[in-house]
Amino acid sequence: MFKDVIIGQYVEGNSFIHRMDPKMKLILTLLYMILLFSVKSIPAYIIATVFTLFIVCLCAVPFKLILKGLKPMIFILLFTAVMNLLMTRGEPLISYELFGRFTLSVTKEGVRIAVLMVVRLLYLLIGTSVLTLTTTPLKLTDGIERLLKPLDVIKVPSHEIAMMMTIALRFIPTLADETDKIMKAQLARGADFESGSIFRRAKALIPILVPLFVSAFRRADELATAMEARCYHGGEGRTKMNVSRIGSRDIKALVIFLIFAAAAAAAEIIV
Amino acid sequence: MISVRNLNYVYGAGLPGSRQALFDINLDIETGDVVALIGHTGSGKSTLIQHFNALVPPTSGTVVIDGINVTDKAAKKSDIRKKVGLVFQYPEHQLFEETVFDDVAFGPKNLGLDEAEIKKRVFDACAIVGIKEKYFGFSPFELSGGQKRRVAIAGVIAMEPNVLVLDEPVAGLDPKGRDGILAMITGLHEQRPEMTIIFVSHSMEDVARVANHIIVMNEGSVAMTGTVAEVFSKGDELRGMGLAVPQITQITDRLRAMGYELPPHIYTLKYGERAIAALLRGEERTDV
Ligand SMILES: Nc1ncnc2c1ncn2[C@@H]1O[C@H](COP(=O)(O)OP(=O)(O)O)[C@@H](O)[C@H]1O
Ligand SMILES: [Mg+2]
């Protein structure tokens, strides 16, 4: 049941986006986010839509899978929509008296902002899903490490941050498996996680949490020993076995993005 | 009585990377049998036994235990889990209570029994697995690996199931711990002959010593079922699946092939030793 989580779920593939350098993918994702939050007019939105569809098609990941990753976010999207609908002032479309004191009104501006906001968030989620679906967690953290590297001069421990992320990501499936196993073992002993008051249910988690923590500490201990036994001593003087470099493919991707961004900017100015 | 009909199971059905673990399984296990489930790693043994306990819902097919259809939505899961006790692989990883006594009592408590009955069951179960009363107040985390495993097994035995299923109960134990667990299974069968015991094992010696029936799994299917004698007489087929017959059987088969007259069906070291000793004595007599 924990296997449905899509975070860090890489889908094997050989598409253009799969083969891009993770650094460039991270940079472009960041630029894409900035773009999404700076567009305001409808034509610019249409250009952003075209670009989003373009990367979704290009990444060769089943669209169903991307949608599945969006499912847990539905609540946030709905919440954003409702808040924007109700909280934006302007020309009212529908009004509703609440307790005779407040008026809740859905305004024309509200509808517009709600739709644009939801679309913006949706694209943001799709964009980041494309990043995590086409990049192995290992490559992703490697990209982050190398982007943070220049910050070493101001004492940002880029290697350590990346190593922590790698280990954390590496243990997500392990701990999910472990949780599944422990849950089943306790269910087999008649444990009941599903009925009773909130308090009872929280208490019912103890038989899962205690063994899970015990095993997490054991694993952490074993891993630390194994790393030390192989002479790990942090990032100093450490070189990489596979160094991926920004290549012509990445430059191409950047240029394509900049063309779309320029088009969006132009649309924004003209309107 | 357990009967499995046309059971299929797919992990992650409908998702990319889904994987069929069980293919059209058909099985019958009689009440009171001691059944060994063998097969190489990944052959689907653990997946199969989780079906006996309604922990995984079959993708298709049925599992019926003492007349209760486990797959039936109306069947209460708690009834099924009362009937079938499942001891997972490395069960010591599920211990969580402050004391040994409380941990063994966790299952009986969940069954809603009264204090006196819980206490009785904890004492009985610990006696069966050989955990002495002086350990009842210990933290389970203070015990040795073998002891932890016994406590965890006691936690399931204390629920007094009709069917006890153990997934690789001796994995990772030293020879003494192994012998202890195997002797416990034999003892349990003698004390409670009506209890069906199913255990997963990779050691043919252990299987020969403890079981009376064998189910052989291969790549998600049942490859063979039968009595210990029936299955171990098909050494070549077993070898084809990456399994083997007990070492003593390998020796006696070779001796027989060399022309020595040995009785058939030698699977345990004890019996093999006696047969070979008798052969040697017999030969000495004819030689002299
Ligand atoms: N939680 C799971 N998710 C996906 N596949 C699994 C899971 N557990 C087991 N499998 C797969 O199912 C098959 C059977 O596994 P299992 O029943 O554990 O075999 P065994 O116990 O005989 O070693 C294997 O191929 C394994 O990779
Ligand atoms: Mg297994």
C-alpha cells in the first residue's frame, strides 16, 4: 500500500529528457517554475500549456502515471481554487448572505484567478513529476551536489547534503517494505488498525512504530559501519566514477525553453 | 483442511512493473498434517502462505480453510486470523512490548480473552517454545537472537490457531537454535496432533526430519506434492528446479547404484546410519 507513492519513482526510459544532464534538468525545472509564476495573460498561459504538453509528450512516460502522481495533490488544488474563488474582490457574479452579516461572493476576477492559479499549480506538479520520473534519485542528488558545489566557498556542505539525500531516498523503499511487513505480522497477531477512536488508532500504531524504529536504527548503524569499513570520510578529495557533462542535447533543451519563454514574454507585453 | 483452487496472484496488478507471483495454484492440505513448503528463493512461497491468512487478497481463485472461504468479503478477517496463525520470516523483528510476557500476550489480548485465559496461554506457549518463566519480565530486546525468535513464535502459538504457518523458521539461526526450533515443531505436533503445521524450509534434512508431506514450488507454480517418500524419490526433477534431496539420500542412492543392497526411502540421517551399519555388518558376515 506504500508502493503507490510516486515520489522518487523513476520510470525507465531512453527519451530525450531521460538522457539530459540532471544539472540542466534541475536548472530548467527552476526556470520553468519562474516562468509559470510570472505569466499572467491568457496567451502566455497558452504558450506555457503548449510547452507543458510538449515535455509530457517528449518524456515518454505514460500520461496515466503522471496523473496518478497528481492524485494526492487534488485536495491542495481544490483548496486553492475555493480560496481564490471566495477571497478575490471585484465584480460579484453570485453572492450569498452568511448569518446575515458576511457576504460570500464569487467574483469575475475570482473565477479568473482561481482557474489560472489551479492551472499554474497543475503545470508545476506536472513539471516536477517529469523531472523525478525521468531522473534516477541518484542522478538527481548528483545534480544537486554539483549545482551546490560553488557554494562550498561559503561553507555549504554540498557533498554531505547530497549524501544525506541519497541515503534518505535509498531507504524510502526499504522502510516502506519493512512497514508493510511489520504491519502484516501484527495483523496476523490480530492487531486492528482500522476501528476505534482516534486515540485507540494512534495507540494501535505502537506495534508498528517500535519495530520500525528498532530496525531503522539497526540499519543506520550497519550502514555507518559498512561505509567506514570502506574508508568513507566525507567529500574531501572524493572524485566521481561517472561524471555527466552538459552536452549539445542540454544546450538544445535550454534553447527550446528560452524560445518558449521569449514567446510567453512577448505575449505578455503585447496583451 | 485447506484447499486452494486456481489461485493466481499479481503484485501491483495494473501498474507498470507488475509481476505475477503465483500461477494457478491448486492444493489440498489435510488437518493435522505437517507440511514442508520448499522451493528456491522467489518461487512464491511467502506469497502463497500470506493467502492462508487473508493478508493478501487473491487476484483470482479461492482459498478455503475449514469451510471458510478466505476470499469471501463476508468472512471476518479476525475469524480467519484466529484459525490460521502466521509466523513471518525473521519474526523477532516484530517484537515491540516492554516485556516478554506482554509481547506473547499481544495476540491473545487482541482475541479479547480474559486475563486468566491470556495468562494460561502465555505460559503454555512459552513452555512449548522453551522460554522459561524467569524470562517473562525481561525486555524482548535483551534476549539472544534464538530466544527472540522463540518468543515471537510463542506470540502466535498463544493464539492457539488450528493451522500454524511458519515462514523459514530456522533462517539465520546457529545449529543449536535450529535444532531447538525443529524439536519444537515435532513436539507441538505430538502435543496437538489436530493442529496443521506448514513450514517453509530450504534444508532438505530439516524437511525429512520434521515433515510428513512436501509441497514443491517452482517459479510461482506447484511443481510437486506428496509424501516425503514420494517427493524425495524424484531426485532428478528436484535437481532440475535447483533443489536437492537430503545428503544421506544422495549417498544411499549412489551406494544402491553401485550394487549395494539398501532399503528404499532413506531420508533421515538416523535411518540411513542404521541401514548402512546393517549393510556393513551383513557384508562382514558374508566375507568371513
Ligand atoms: N511486496 C512485493 N512487491 C512486488 N513483488 C514482490 C513482493 N514480494 C514478493 N514479490 C515477488 O514475488 C515473487 C515471489 O516472492 P516470494 O513469495 O517472496 O518468494 P519466496 O518466499 O519463495 O522466496 C518474487 O519474484 C518476488 O520478487
Ligand atoms: Mg520467502
